[in-house]
Amino acid sequence: MEKLAEQAARNLKAIRERKPLVHNITNFVVMNYTANALLAMGASPVMAHAIGEVEEMVSHAGALVLNIGTLTEEWVAAMIAAGRKATEKKIPIVLDPVGSGATRLRTESARKILSQTRVSVLRGNASEILSLQDENSRTKGVDAVHGVDEAARTAGILAAELSSTLAITGPVDLITDGRRVVRVANGHPLMASVTGTGCTATAAVGAFLAVDPDSVSAAATALAFFGLAGEVAGDSATAPGSFMIKMLDALFTITPEQLQKGCKIETD
């Protein structure tokens, strides 16, 4: 825990010093809030989805964030084009399979992105991530990962099958690459009352990936930082509207030292 807490502080300091460009192809619902959150934490966001520019844009980025929340077939093509270029240039990719499992378009699109690009981190809830298993997967069912204790083995198998780090978020977040397992307990109940909180957490993972090549470390420390911002915001906010604004303020004001002290990270 101490090592990851120290790494969290180093990562946040590096983001604020280097201001990495984070290329987002994300959904309409969260574009503004996601961009503001990345700015608040110290990164430089760009929201570019036109297929004619995504390859050029991602070439300048420190990380690529793909989010299928408001999906169209044209956006899938743009995501794959950007993802292939990022893979070619060894730029880390984080994928948020929003709603995967709910419709064939979402599930098949997420699987297509995974098969044609190298995704460093796959962040979502248990149901979204488990929907991406193939017919021959050795994972069980969605119910097996609703509890963190039951999640570790199932998620570990799937992480190895997908060759990606899984970040399954919930009351306690579970991060695994199939070998290592990390749990993050930072967060606040009001986070579930603001739309796009999960999507913004994904963007935060992108920012941390831009400065930390270890996908497990980057995902865990990003989620600890984002969850701590929720805790700080929840100390004075009493409802979703004020909480949303105070969350941005917390992302801006939390110091690396506060993050190191406030991390709730456990490793197996």
C-alpha cells in the first residue's frame, strides 16, 4: 500500500508538471465535464472524434481514452483508427465499454476495439466488463464479480484472456492484470448521483497512464485520486449539483501529499 500511495503522489505531481495531452473520443453526455476534470487535475484534454483527424491527433497524445457511451458506427471507425495509430506508436489506451451487454452494437463494438487495438486498461462495472468474454472464456457469470472478494479470480482470468488490465469500479474498485490484484476503497455515495462520474474516472485513468507505464499502478492510483476527490467534495456538498462542482475543485486542490496520505489502496 505504501509503495502505491507514494506512486500516486508521484503520478499526480508528474501530471501537473508535464500536463500530458489526453485524447478523448467520448460520449456527448460527459464531454464538457470530462474536459474540465482533466484540466482541473492538471492534464490537457482534447476531444476529437472526426475520422479525418484522429490518427494525427492521437500521435501527439500521452494517452487515448475511448468511451462508447453514445455510440455510432462512424465513431466506432474513428475509435479503431485512433486506437490502431496509438497501438503503433505505443501510446496507452483506456477503454470504457459503457453499456456493453445491453445491446449487440455496444458489445460487438467494444469487442472489435479490443481485437484491433492494444488496450492497456479496460474500466467499467462488473456487468460491462464480463459481457466482453468470448464463448470459450473460463470466467463464470456476472454474479461472480458483484462482490469484490468473489471478483478477484474471475477478473484475473478475464484480464489474462483479454491481455489487458481490468479496473472494475464499484463501492470498492478492483484492479487486476491477471497476476496482481489491487483494491481501492476511496469514494463517496454522492458520486453515484452525478451522471458521467464513471466516464470521468476513465479519463483520469488516461491521464495517469500518460505518466505511469505500469497499467495496474496507473489505474489504481488514478481511481484512488478520483475517489479521494469525491470524499473531499462530499465533506461539504449535500446534493448532486453542489457535489459536481466541488468535485472539480477537489481535483484541482488536492496535493500529492494529501493524496499519498488519503489513499485507501490494498494489494493482495
